[in-house]
Amino acid sequence: MEKNTLILLAEDDEGHAGLIIKNLKRAGVGNRILVFRKGEDILSFLYGEGKKTCGQDGGSCILLLDIRMPGIDGIEILQKLKQDETLRHIPVIIITTTDEPGTIQKCHDLGCKDYIVKPVDYDMFVETVRRLGEFLLNMDVPR
């Protein structure tokens, strides 16, 4: 992942968002991270400033998306994003506590790049995010 790739984190739990950011940085991810607490907020960004930042002007973004968001949930966000010609190229990694097989399959069918279940155990959560950081550092993100 290039250093100028913008990471969009859609996570309503402030504690989880903080752990994700802290442990991505520990893994060596130095990219700018924007946090969105509600589904509506990430969609407003994507269809406003994000349309230009992540789509039309050759910028690159990646979306780390929780499923259980207030208002519009992560599945709806993923669906809208993947139906949009300008934004569908944005890689979406679901990072959520939802481990239901039907939900996981639906997200893959809609086009998510990966699906990560947040462990309940703190140390496992930290390790999972560290591995995610390593994955992101080696990922090619389309423009």
C-alpha cells in the first residue's frame, strides 16, 4: 500500500477504533486514517469529498468497515459502494464482531476483499489488527 493511500475506518465503537488505529501504527502503517462513527457519515464522505479523493482524481483509499453501525449498517454501505462505477474499486475489509456464516458469505458475494472477525480477547484483538497492518502494508490498492 502506498503511503498516500487514505484509510477510511467506519467504526462506531470508540474503544475499538482507538485499538485499531494504535495497532495499525504499531505494525508500521503510517497512512492517514479518517474515522467515521455512523453509516451515514461514511456515505456522506464517499459521495461527497470521497468521490473526488477516492475515485475521480486517481487517489487511492481502502475502507475498514464494521457491520454493526448505527443508522445505515455496513452491509448496506458495502452494497452501495460496490454498485457505484466510480467507487467500486475501493477495497473493503470488513472488521466486525459478527461471525454468522450467512453474513460472511453475503459480504464476500457483495465484493469485500476480506472479512475479519474481531476477537473478544484483548491480546487476540491486538494481534489480529497487527496482522491486518502487515497485510495492508503489502497490499496493492487500485487508484
